[in-house]
Amino acid sequence: MKRYSIIKILLVITCLIPQHSCRKMKDYFRDPDTGTVIETLHSTILTGYAASTAMAVIQGHSFSHVTATRSNQGFPCTTLMVVDLSGESGLPFAANKASAVTIAGLWPDESTAILTLLFTDYHAESAILELVGIETIPVIRDGNNIHVALASMDVSFNPEVESFLQLNLTTLEIESELFRLETPRPADVYIAVAQNAYFIDVSNHGTFDDPGDDQYTVTGGGQLVEVDNNSAEIIQQAMVEVIVSPDCVSNPVHGMALIKVTGLESEGFPELGTALLQFTPDCTSTAGVFVATGMYIGSNGQNVSFHL
């Protein structure tokens, strides 16, 4: 029996109870909410872009939308940069996410850095946050690739600017931060969901002065808790080898993403749903639902909206 026939039978049985409950059951089954995955990709890719830009500047490249000061020539050194995100980032969504990012950097040598980022006027879904800080993230340049590690504990909202941008780390603290990059990348979304961290790899194809041709790969996962007056919801998500390519800026072109929702409304059914998304090179602002359960079961084998 086809899955849609099963769902129709369930709905008919449910309609034997009061009409109000029947409407609630119909509303219960829906497509996966991809918004949190999209938001996470925005923030991780912007972090990767900021790190890659900082690496390019320290190598001597200049950009019209970046201002930078440096403590001294040679290494180690410290830097302070401001990147205007309305400039040529190569990311269509960048200007709509934040107006600028301030980067404070500590450089042990030309290939490694500890960066603190401060985004101004950051747009998070329907809210605008005056300042979003990402503190002491490790960055390593390996040939034409930039590797970044970002943990949920690194993020803070509306920090005190002057103290936040001060990077006073001991040698042991620097080594400890850089060691995070040696953590093995999870190869399975069900492992990645427990990471509470993301790994961002930026491939610039040897053109450090052209961010428009950069490719971003994101792997990792974490948990969000959302509460309002009528409901509470726990959202777990994960990504493995999700690639955003300059050939298609509408949606990722490779990788898998997991969405797992557990929610409870003050009135109505508990919200339970899991969806495993698959990305392909088709540049259609969609993601394929590889498998889904619970309230997302009707989307099995379908394409759902996924627009970066």
C-alpha cells in the first residue's frame, strides 16, 4: 500500500472524531522546516568567508571593502580588520545577513590564526541582533584550502566590544584552540548531530583575491531549543559534507542534512518528526527528502524548498 494511501486512511479515521481535531491532524503532517539548516549554513559560510578573507589579507592581498591594521611585519602578529559585507563577497545572502564583520586576529605564523569575529546588525530569521560575536576560532591554511572549527560555545550575543576583541592568549591556549581542528570529521549525520560544533572548509582554487569562486564545505551538528507562549520545541540538526559551490548559490550541490524535531504544544499533538535531506547538483532551490518519519512522513521521496 502506498504511503499516501496510509496517510489518507489515518485522516479518515481521525475525522470520525470532532472536526476540530481532524483539522489539527491535517495540519500536523507537513514538509520539513528547513529554515534552521539554512540559517546554520548562512552563519557557517559567513564565518568561513571571514576567515578566508583574513588569510588573504595577511598574505598581502587587498580588497576595496576591507580595512586592516597590523601590529607589526612578520610573525607572530595581531591584526584588526573590518569587512563591509555589502562588498564583493561572492555570497548573495551576505549583505542581507549583516552589515559588516570585525575580525581580530592573532597569528602565530603565516598559516595559522586564532580569530574573533563580531558581526554587526545580524539578521536571524525575523530578528535583528545588534552584535553577534564568535570568539577564538582556530583557522589553518593548507595550500589552497582554509580549515575552520566553530563550536556553539564560541557564539555570544551583544558582547562588550572592546574586551571581546582583545586576544590575550598564552601559547598553551593557542595550541589548545588549534588542536580543535584535528578532531575527526563525522562521516554520518547521526554522529554529527551530537557534535555541537561545525567544521568549515573553504577551497579558493588558488585565487585568494577572488572570493567569488570559493567553495564551502560544512560538516557538523548541534541542538536548538525554541520556546514561545504556546509551545516548546527541540531541534536537532546535522550536516555531512554539505557543499555550497559558486556554480550554484541557490542551494547546496552535495551532502546530507538531518532535521529531528521534538515539540510539545499547550494544546494539540506532540510534534515529532525526522527528515534526512539529500543535496544534488540540480540548481533548483530544493533539497530531496531521502527518508522522513513522524509529521514529515508525507514528504518521503519528494523535493522541498531549500533556498539559500
